[in-house]
Amino acid sequence: MIIVPGKFNIHRRFLTAVVRLGLDPHQDTPVEILHVILLGFVKYLWRDLVQNQLGKNDDKKGLLATRLSSFDVSGLGISPLAGQTLVQYSGSLTGRDFRAIAQAAPFVVYDLVSEDCFETWVALSKIMPLIWQPEIKDIDAHCVCTVTFNAAL
Amino acid sequence: MLIVYALSHSMQLCDHILIHCRSQALLDHEIKHFLLCAARWTTRWFNKPKFHIFLHLPDHIRRFGPAILFATEAFESFNAIIRAKSVHSNRHAPSRDIAQAFAQGNRIRHLLSGGFFNFQLPLPLVNRPHPLPTTSGMAPDVQRPFSVNKSSWKKSGTGPQDLVYIPNTVTQYLGLDDKKQVKTGE
């Protein structure tokens, strides 16, 4: 038996080599923003919107595509959006497409979805620039660490 | 059971939000706000593990720096380059074919860049001297991978090198183009 502080006491042979060497997957494997956010939340929400909520309503889908195509991207530093592609192939888009969608969505879906759904899109759009920040001047103001978080509880 | 769990989870979230409205931790606050919005819309989102994993992000930003530094986005796109080398393969041994295709690319690039290669003409059979005993036991007329004789190192002539004198499809494929100037911030 070996004693892992604060954890279950597990027989040594049940532990893989990495755990014995001191790897804590929760701490040591960072949250990967491509798969967790772009190909995670943004993809979930976008597919839900296009495939479930709009579903067979071709008029609304057409409207969404048109709005995306005519969306002003001059502030985003990307090429104009291909609305029809983003809507028609909502199941097989890449991270780059979702990055554009996450920033444009609140401005193009506002009257196509329920208020709760819209609020979620707005919340997600607000998170995007915070996460993709290449430089953080004040880490404490940017993200509170769990220590203070637990202390607050 | 699931609903009870989801409810208690979202109630916990509400508590967290209340406490955190006071703190100015921007990212943390926005993440919890997003989760609260998702919970209010439909708790079925929380069947997805990523909604929990997301909560660890502020810790990891604190530990590893801005999240863009540990995103796999740029590296993931290299898959396309590797995959492109597998196009004309029968897929019986994909790794070997891809490795050989890259090695071939490297070889051609080396030759077209004017790199040296060890080239010794095999002597005609009649003129061959008697094999001298060598330490490796190898006959001296056998092509060796390395030579200390300067004259056996050759490089490609002007004909092949003219092919890559100006940027064209060949240089583009072989990565011989000049590097694009990296844009820098102001």
C-alpha cells in the first residue's frame, strides 16, 4: 500500500507509472481551447441552432446565411464569412470557422432563437476575447485563482 | 436522478455567481455567467464533460500563461501536410510511405539548394584493383556513405538549380520560397 495524501489509498499495482511519477492530470494537462471551446461549446451551440432549432425551416436558415454573408468583418481581421457554407455544413466546420461564428453569432441570431439561448450566445461571445488574449497585464484581475475562490466560499 | 443532480449543480452555480459578482476576476466571472446562462436554457448541456472542464481554465491560465500559448490549433493544421503525403499511397504501410515521401522531399530540396552529395563512379570490373584488406572488411570499390576524398563530393549543376532560381510551383512545394515577412504589432 502507498499513501497518497488526501486521496484514496490505492495499491501500487493499480497505479500507472505516470501517476507514481507525480503527474496530476487535472493540474498538468491544460484545458485545450481549440477542442473545449471552438470545437466544444461553439460547435455544440451552432449545431444545435442550425440542426435542431432551425431544422427544416429553410426560410430562417436562408435568412441566417444571408445575415452571415453580409456581416461586416472589418473589425475582426478575417475574410468575409461564407454564410451558406457555415449553415449548410454546420456539422463539418473547422476551428477557424467557429472562431468567426462565436464573434458574429449574437448579431445574426438575435431574433431566431429564444431569449435563454440568445443570452448563452452573448455570454460565450464575451468569453472569447478574454480567452484569446495573447498578453495578460494583471493576472489577478483577469482570472481569480481557486485559492481565493475557495476562501470566498 | 439526473435532474436532481443538474438542479443542485445549477443552484451551486448560482451561489458561485452571487459570491463572484463582487470580485473583479473577469474571466472567472464570465465563465460562470456563461454556465449559468446554459443552465437556465437547458440543463441537458451539462451531460457534456466540457462544461465542467471549462471551470479549470482560469487555473491553467494562471499556471501556463495565456491560453493561446497552449492551444493546439496551429499544430493540428500540420495534419493536412502529413495527410497530403499519404495521397498516392496504397495505405498498406501509411507511416512508412509518409516518412519516405518526406525523406524524398528533403533529398530533392538538399540537391536543388546546391547541397553536396557523395558520388563515386563504380570502377569497371576489369580495372578494379585487388581488394585491399580494410578494418571494416569492406572492399574499397564499394560505394561508401562517407568520403574524405574532396573530389567525390558533388553538387547539382546550373541546369537543375535554374529550376528553383525564381519562385514557382516547384519551390512552393519544396518549401524553398523565401519566408514571408512576419507581421508584428505596433
